[in-house]
Amino acid sequence: MEPQRHILDLKHKDFRKNDAPTRTILVTPGNTEIFAYCEYGYTGVEESSSGAYAISWIARSVKYDQYRLGDQLLGIVLDDIAVDAFHRGRTPLVVTQIDPRNTSSIHLFAGRGFHDDGIDPDDSGFHIWSSALEPHDSIQVNRQFVIELPTSR
């Protein structure tokens, strides 16, 4: 699976670059293992409110499948987008592209209020999913959570 190969190749240093898109990662303090990450950005002209936010990648380690890391990360990202839209006066429309065979992603995004807008006209192997968020002025999602990992024996 391409996202899994991609996440395995990520290193913390890759996230220190100041270029777009925005990247959010889930790691444990003092650990270099990346549990989940997401890339997203604004697709419109910077001074305009007529664009949309696009989530281009979201992936989590299959090793921690049962901990709902993708859902927790998506909640953080959507919260960041809602705050950004509020402060920049942007339309809080969020879009992503999902392979219709990827039932995990479909459940993830549908669970966060996204709906299937149909086949992507630029890439017929994917569907466009979208959601209009309610902008707000401050972070509302808890950024710290506890995951009890199994101990090695």
C-alpha cells in the first residue's frame, strides 16, 4: 500500500522544511517513530476566499491500527483548518480524493461528515469527498492523548 511505504520512509527532518503543504505528525515524545501523518493545504489564491482546503495524504502505521490514530489525526487537522479559515476569512470547504476501493478511508472521512461528490473529473480512479466546516477562532480539539501500547515480551 503506497501510504504505508510513504510513512515508513518519513523522517522528522522532512518536517522541518518551511515549504507547503502543512504537515502534521503524531509521535511520542523522545521517539523518532512516526505513528501517523497528514499533508494538507489551501488550494486558492492566498488573498482570496474562493479556494478550498485539500487533504492530500493521511496515513497511519498499520502497527497501531486499533488505536484510531487516523481519526484522531483527522480531527486535529480539521480543527486547524477551521481555525485557519476563521482567521483568514476563507471558505472552510475541505476536499480530498479517495480510491473507492479504500473502505478504511471512506469510513474515516464519512465519520467526520464528508460526503462523496462523485468521480474526480481529473482522475477517474478516485472520487472527490468534501465537507464544509464551521470556522472557529481557537483550537478546540485536545492535542494530547494517551495510547497504551502493548509491552514487548
